[in-house]
Amino acid sequence: MALHKEIYVFDGDKPKKAVIRNYHKEDFNELIRIQREAFPPPFPSELLWNNEQLTNHITLFPEGAICIEVEGKVCGSMTGLIVNHNPEHPNHTWSDITDDGYIRKHDDKGNTLYVVDICVSPPYRKLGLGKWLMQSMYETVVSLDLDRLLGGGRMPGYHLHAKDLSAGEYVDRLMKGELRDPVITFLLRCGRTPVIPVENYLEDEESLNYGLLMEWKNPFKNRL
């Protein structure tokens, strides 16, 4: 099911036309460029998207491969896969569940859309593109009748407080509004809710290798 959504984003009070759509092979160079801009050195270059990963995204689960253009220029992307998630066993690593970004474990019969990556070019972050991408993935969850969107968020502010707070205590302070985290606070503003901090979720010095598992539940699914 192809996605094509026309919207306006705002640079201050100035509206700019934007399009959210599925990305294609012709977009690969732009997507890799955006990753380089968003994750400059010392971020390891081998962890940026490569052509094989991107090819898998558009082949195995094209509905989960979306990008956003502003005035015709690709400025951000978001990628997901479907997994069969058991909420009673939430612990996992990003590497394992996403197959290191190759999504070869994608399961059409699964119950959860799992976020592999969201990336916005730094000069365009003030336009709120990340929220629009997230909203579009929520719509995909509803369209495919899945239970939830799920993903682990980095906790880059945690290293500043780890001497005094456990990962769980850090999240509690975030939820009370006593602290702010660049990634977790953004995801909260996008409608995601915390599930559990996961130890050794990904290699990330600032997060001390923690990731906060966060979800968005499909509001149209029957619940007890």
C-alpha cells in the first residue's frame, strides 16, 4: 500500500509544502547523505545505512520505508519492520530485533511495527519533521491493524546523571518533568509512552548502552 501525503510544515510562521511518501532506490544516495549529516564523526561510518540495507527495506517491507520531502528536497526518513512482540518478555537488543538494520526477520504475520531508525537532516529539525514521520508510522499501524508501534529510544542525557540515578530513576525524573532528555523527551512529545529501560540495548556511550523501550498502542484495537 503506497503512501503519499501532502502537508505543510512551518519555518517560523512561513508554511512550506512537504510530502511524506515511501522511499525508493532512487532516494538511496540522499538517505545516506542525511545519515552522514545527522550522525557525523565520531559516529562510526559503518553504522550508517548502506545500499543492501536500504534495498531490504523497500523489498521486504516497503510500507515501513518512508521519507519526507520539503519543497522537493528529501530531508528525513523513518524505517520499520513488523515483529511478533510478547509484552511479557520485553528485553532485546536493537541489533537482534532489527537484524542490524537489514530487517531480514520481518514477519508479515507479526503484531507490532518496530522502529528501526528515524533520521532528520539537522538544518530541517526545527520544522517538526520527526513528529510528522512518527505520525505517519502510527497511521501505518492502524492501516495494517497492528497492536502497536514499538522501539527503543536512546537516552543520551543519562550519562550526565548515571552517578546518582539508575536508568529507571532517570526515566522517572523525565516523566516528572524534572529532567529533559534530547531523544526521550522528543519521543514523549510524539505520543510514545515508556515501557521499560533495556540494558545493553545498543552500543551508545552517552546512554551507557541503555535504550528506553517506548510504544504507541493502536487506539482502534479492542482492549480489556
